[in-house]
Amino acid sequence: QVQLVESGGGLVQAGGSLRLSCAASGRTFVGYYMGWFRQAPGKEREFVSSIMGSGGFTRYGDSVKGRFTISLDNAKSTMYLQMNSLQPEDTALYYCAAGRLISNSPKSYNHWGQGTQVTVSS
């Protein structure tokens, strides 16, 4: 069982940057496929990015390609999402998740954090 805790959200102006963190309790991400998702009010949960728990094989949603970068550090049991050139449409609750399948679907992820709010003002 892996427990996940996100941090790093906040309020930022359009064009700004934030780095989200996802800490795993007491274990590394090896053996899991890790993802970031986001959900805005009234919308479905959207795939943002994913990475193999051992690192590599990164994937990005079309709306964030070229602006967001996923990474992880198993020595620190922490995954990151560097978000640059943020826009108001990036405003959402951001979740990290862990699963056993390579997938963009939230249904494939079994373990979720509580989310961290990102708000981008225009």
C-alpha cells in the first residue's frame, strides 16, 4: 500500500510557475506507474502527466506538453510536477496517483493523494 501526499499548490499569475510535490510514505515508487491528474469544478478528472516509478517513459496530456515536466526522486520518495507558463485554464485541484498499469485513465490508478489546489489569475 502506498500513501501519497501532494504539496506545492497556490495562487500564481498567468505566465508564472509552480512546482508540485508528491511524497510517498515510507517507500519508493519502484513497481508503480505514477501519474498527475487535475480536476476543475464541474469537469471530469483530466490526465496531466505520468512516469514509470523507476523513472523514464514520461507522458503528457496535450494541454500541458511543452510547459509541464514530470520527474521523481526515489531516494526522497518524491515525485514532482514542474509547471511553467501557467494559464488560467490550468486552475484545478491537482492529484498524484499510483497504479500498476501504464495508462492515462484515472480508473487505472488505485492510490490517490488528497490533492493540492492550483489557481492561476489572469
